[in-house]
Amino acid sequence: MPRIALVTYDSGPEPSKDRDLPVLVRALREAGAEAVAVPWDDPGADWGGFDLAVIRSTWDYSWRAEEFGAWVERCGKLTRLANPPEIVRWNADKRYLGDLAAAGVPVVPTRYIAPGEPADLTDHPEYVVKPTSGAGARFAARYTRDEHDTAVRQLERMHAEGFTAMVQPYMRSIDTAGERALQFFGGSLLHAGVKGAVLAPGTPYDADKVAHPDLRPWEPTAAELAVAERALDAVPGGTEPLYARVDLVTGPDGEPCVMELELIEPNLFLWLHPDSVPRVVRAVLAAAG
Ligand SMILES: Nc1ncnc2c1ncn2[C@@H]1O[C@H](COP(=O)(O)OP(=O)(O)O)[C@@H](O)[C@H]1O
Ligand SMILES: [Mg+2]
């Protein structure tokens, strides 16, 4: 009977926001595994007692990136961790978009401004400033040219907190066509969804944002699948990720490009695609074996 940890966050007295977790725990148990949800920062967790630890919803990690990084390395030595530490490490810094671009994968054009570098904001009429480490659109905002001073203040605040900033053109197509999330599990496409734009004009960068507004199922196009697969082929390290979500937007040329490649703790949105549960279970059991 394989012992499997589904790694989550400690939601405290609040109910967990991970709707997939109870579904997965139940389905894995029905399939004969011993499955438990364990918060990544549980001091009593015996990681070495599991055959496999699958990172599922460690959704507080970007607030505690260093601590989480240390946990990943430690846990990866005690048990088989999915995704493996080298993939998590690479994916925790959005400068990976540069690696994807270097491998010929179309990505949202991105410039990076590290602390100490000049606040050289962009020539685009409308642009996004966000940190290279983050999730849930935390610290992300969009600006027009006449909001330059506010953008500089955000940049200075991010730099003061030690973040490197990334600057991108605002991808206008997201307002009409949304952002497509292609979910992979066990090496193949599981399902996809499309969500609306997160950054409404004028949203302050430190506002809480709705991470997946207006989410609904989506049938990916051949071009989207091709870009997503190219992005996955460019993941370094030679081990195939157990799970991946590729977020795509349509570029000005009408072609899909990568907004984000999520290899750490993607929401699987199984409630949107209940038929996917048995495939996830099979892939997790195979990874545990
Ligand atoms: N360049 C951009 N153009 C349009 N919208 C953007 C851009 N960058 C970010 N956003 C919006 O902000 C959200 C969060 O940004 P993202 O890069 O996916 O970071 P994360 O999801 O890790 O916080 C995106 O889903 C999208 O709605
Ligand atoms: Mg995102």
C-alpha cells in the first residue's frame, strides 16, 4: 500500500481553499493507497515515512519563499518529491521565462529590474510590473504612461522588500480572450480552462486579487497545445514533471505565448473537470511505485 503525502498549506481555523484536496485524498484511498494531506510546514511531519510527497496546495509559500525552498531541499532528500527539487527551484523564480525564450518558446516579452538597477520603466503604452517570485498576482499591477510615478513607487517598494521586478507589456487580448490554463499530469494533457483578466485598471498593486476570475472549461487549440508542449520540453533537469500548468495568452501576432509555467503548486481545478480524477490517481500511484 503506497504511502502518499499530498502537501498543502496550514489553513488554520479557516476551511482550506483547496477544493481538489479532499477529492484526491478520497480517490487515492479508494484506489488502495494510504493518502494524507500534510501542511508543508508541519513540524511533526515524517516525510521519510512516505513513498511519495506530491506538492499540491502550498499556497502560502511565496510569502515564505526562503523557508519553503529549504523545505523542498530537505523533503527531497527524505522522500521522492513531486515535482522534484531541481524543477521547483528553477520554477520559483520567474526569470525562467528567459530560459524558455532562449529555448525558442514564445513568452510574454519581459524585462527584469533588480534592486539597485534604475527604474527604467517601459516604452509600452500600458504595462505590468510584478515580482519575479510570487503567486496569485501578489504585488502585480498595471499602469498607463501617465501613471509612471505610481509605478516607480511600486517598484521602489518591491525593491525595498528584496524583490526583483519584471516589466511586461499589458497583453490586451486577455481582456477579451482571457488566459488559457493547460493542465498536464503524468506527461499528457489532463484538461484546460480559461479565466478572465485579473488586473482591472486602477487595481492597487497591494490589493488582494481574485486569482482565477470567471474560470470555465476550455478546449485548447492545436497552437496552444504545441506551445505548451514546447514549454514543457524546455524544463531543465531531464526529469519530466509529474504535473504542470501552462498559462497562455494571445500575443499581438495572434499566436499563443506563455504567461506563466506553473510547476510548483498549480490549482488543478478538478471540480471543473471531475472526469480527470481517475487519471490523476493513476499518475500519482505510478509515481509512487
Ligand atoms: N503582461 C500582462 N498582461 C496582462 N495581464 C497580466 C500580465 N501579467 C500579469 N497579468 C495578470 O496578472 C495575473 C497574475 O500574473 P502571473 O504572471 O500569472 O503571476 P502569478 O499568477 O504567479 O501571480 C495573470 O493571470 C494576468 O491576469
Ligand atoms: Mg498566473
